[in-house]
Amino acid sequence: MKEVIISVESGFFPQYDALPKDIKKKFVKQIAFLKANPMHNSLQIHQIEGTDFWEFYVGRGYRCIFKREGNVYRLYYVGTHKLIDRM
């Protein structure tokens, strides 16, 4: 398996900065899982129905929205589960 490359879109950082401290800590842990094994159970990665976006779980009620391009994972959004409702 090729090395997973994480790419962050420009609008991602303000969303990350707005997260509660404990969620930021969980996000860092989940990114480590993503890089090591994108199929790790705690990520619960799945495609968002009707879109070319995917999501993984950050913590209870928090998600990260991304697109997969081969071994590159482009992070677009991070925040509450309500992100999906806006897509």
C-alpha cells in the first residue's frame, strides 16, 4: 500500500482552530490512524451519499470531510456532524 498523503485545503485551518481543545486532540489521533491505516475501525470512513466527498469520525458528533485522490486525502471541512447537512 502506498503511503497516505494528507493535503489540507485553505479553508480548513480556521475550522480546525475553532474546535474545542479535546476535539483537536482527538483529530490529531485520528489523522495518525488515517496515515497508518485508512481502514482503522475508529475512523469509520465512508462516502457521503450522492457526493464525491468522504468522511471520517473525529469524535462523538464531529467529522472530517475529505476527498480521496489515489493515496492523497484532501481535507476540506472539520466540525460537527451538521457539516454534512450543508453539503
